[in-house]
Amino acid sequence: MTSVVASPCVSQCSLDENQFCTGCLRHVSEVTQWSQASDAEKEAILRKIAERKTLQEREKREISREAREGREAREAKETRKSD
């Protein structure tokens, strides 16, 4: 029987230090079991990927915010020095 759930693979396979693919955000165990997984199991993996993506985006925004605040603080300090 053919699966109706498409693979999330984006052909940018590379594992990070925690064994997650940086392309599709699946754990190596999820990648290796994908072809044998039922549609329900695949859908569960896709939900986990969506959660990981949300967390990843939130972390990126937080890092950007912290970098911006740090830059603004340095600029304010430099402005005070030149006054």
C-alpha cells in the first residue's frame, strides 16, 4: 500500500550535534523509520517537526532581539561617551 503522507525531506541532509537533520528537522531515528512508518506515525512525526520549527523560529527571534538590544546598548554607551 502506498503512503499518502509525503516525506518532509528537502534534500539538504546534515545532522546537527543532537542528531537532527538541519534540512527537514527530523531526528535520525525518524528519518530511518520513515519508509516503514504508518501514515499515522508519519503524521505524528510531521507534528513534531512543526513544533520543532516553531521553537527554532522563536529561538532565532530571541537571539535577534538580544543582539539588537546589545547593539542599541553599545550605541547608547558610545553616544554618552561622546557627549
